[in-house]
Amino acid sequence: PISTTATLLLLVPTVMGTACWDGGNGGCSPPQGDKWSSWDMAGSIYTYCYRDCPMDWLIANTNNLSLNPFHGVVGVDHYWTLQGMPCIDGEPQEINHQNNLSRHWKTFFPNMKFMSYRILSAVPYDMVIQNKIVSNPEYFIRWEHQPGSNLPGNGSICYNYISACFNDPTRINNPAHNCSFEIRAAAYNWAHPGVVDWYVNNVIASSLDHCDGVWLDGNGPDNGAYMCSGICCGFGPENSPQNQSQIDSFCDGEAEAATAAQKYLIERGGFDIESCTTYLSGSKLPSVADSPSQCVDKLVKYSHFGSNHSNYNMVVAYGTRTADPSYDDSTAQATVAAFLIMRGEHWLLSFYPTKGKLNESTAKLLTSDFGLPKGNATATPNKPNVYHRLFEKATVTLDCNTFTGYIDEH
């Protein structure tokens, strides 16, 4: 039976479980297809729409500011598309919301890459998951035994009754959303035959209908079902529906699912931007906070790194998986110069707007086009701590003495 109310209470979290909430990157390789290989800045930008998003600003200002059309990569969080709310005829609409947003943005920027939110927990933001919960409860972790015991449980599906995103009546389970069922995260029973294939073919594959792949979230806080799988965050065999053997099988199965999803996408021209990308935060790269020697050391190190694609699948520089860039308008030109000098193929520069708006000069810089590189990073003769790189349309220089960037177009 399926329970929509708590029939077995989760115990207070006291034990750390096995941390395997993201499935890993076992199926990752560089993205395939010309759409992923951009050397102009307009195609080499990564942003993430969560609390803020630059897309409406770019749509409104690209023509009147004569910007080059954006064709970079955008990850779109489930909160940005309202977690499929409100329900229509009682049904959540998350995948439809993401697809519709992708189609809307691509009417303005047809070559952009839209990374649709997916999650390794069974959150019924969309009916494809809820319908499976109803038809095949064995595909989800159930209370087959009581926590920390061999005594039988009641067989109901375990749900997340902890996180505020499900408990707060002003959020997803707001009655005003008119959903026909309560939305809470469950955990896939990855060890059960057929679950991995079903997940790839029904949850992941649809990300290529109107989008370009996924931003694949794990099953930890805040909207995951870690307390059901017993994998982390204070939950383990003592206080979850799974014993240690089952937790180990879950972790193995989740890694199999993530690997299968990543291979499926890449073979079809898609990508998993969250798991298959190397994120280089600002502390790792040249910045205004560095001494001249630190700046040079980082610049040289990552120039070598970027020149050998076997070091990475894709890189997001100066940011994290949710963008969070480590520069501002005052250091944007130096950061772009450093990025261009270090970068290899399939490198992206993180950026994020302020209250949905971009500084005009920064926007022009981030959508510029200097052509293909004609060489690698080169120490500038007779100028200590200064490096440059020649492109088809410009010479890009970074002066590490002052962290100043120069772009001399020709």
C-alpha cells in the first residue's frame, strides 16, 4: 500500500550514513556536437536561474544595445519554474514549465543551451513520477522493516516529512496550488530491476525534447529523500527504512543510474552540466586578491590545464554549479582576459546578474567575439608578470601586477 501520511515516523537523525547523494560522474565525457564548441564570449557563458536570472534582461536589451546574441548555457532550477505549480486539473507541471520556458527563450536565442532541472530523488513535480508511484510502488523505497530492526514494517512508501519545502504550507503544498495529492520526495529503489532503465527513458530522456540536457541534482537537502535512502545527513540503517546492505546497494544503483543518464544524454548531443563539469572557483584562478606571483602561477597552471582536453569534460570558470561568479563589474575585463588566456575548448565563464540586470559595458564584454585563438598563453617580453594570447580579432593581455585586462582589437 502507498501511504500519503506518515505511517512510520522517522527517528531523530543521529547517525551519519554513506554519502552518495549525487550519483557521481561515471558516464561523463566531453559534450558532442558543434553547438557545444564556442570560442566567442556570447557562446561561452554559464549562468543559473534560481533567485535571479539574466534572460529577460538579455531579451529586452540585446537589440537596442547591439549585443551579439547569447548562445551560452543556462541551468534552470526547479524553484525558478515554481516546482510545477500551480497544478492544472490537480496535476503538477514542472517538466512542461521547463520545456515551455526553453521554447520561449529559444525564440530569441535559438542557439542557447537550456539545462533542464532533474533530480535523483523521486519528487513528483511532474505526473510521470507520480503515476509511477501509484502503478509500481516497488520502484520506491518502502518501510519493509522497521528502522534498525528485522521486524516487519507496513510496506508504505517512505517520504520526506522533514524539509520545509514540503512542510511549509505557503510553499509547494499550498492549498491554493490545487494539487490532487501531497507532493513529497520519495527515494527510488535503484536495486529493483527496471528502475534505472525506467528513470533514464522517462525522466531523463524528455530533457532533450525541447532542452539540451539536464542539471542533475542529488538527493540530499533540501528536496531530496536522503532520510529514506539512509545515505547521509544524520540518517543510516538505525533510523531509515534501509539496512546497511540495502544502503550500499542503493548507492551502487544510484551511480548506475547517473552513469546511464550521462551516457544517454551525451550520445544524443546533450549533457549533464551539474555532474560532468569541472567548476573552478575564483580562489583557484587569477584574481584581484592575488599577489603578482600568485596571479601568474594560477594563470600558467590553468593555461596548461586548458590546453589538454583530457583534463576535463567541460569547465565553468570563476563560479560554481549555481553560477555565483567571483568577480564584479570593476574586475570584469581582467577576469575575461584571464579566462580567454587560460581557456580551452568547452570552457564557460560564470556570470550572474544583479536583480536581473547587467551593467551595459559588462554585458557587451560578456557577449563579445574575438575569434579563435591563434596560440596559447605567452609571457610578454620585457614585461614581468604580464601574459597575452593572440586571437583572430584581438590580442588579449593580463597584467598580473595590477590585475588589469587589456583587449586590443585588430
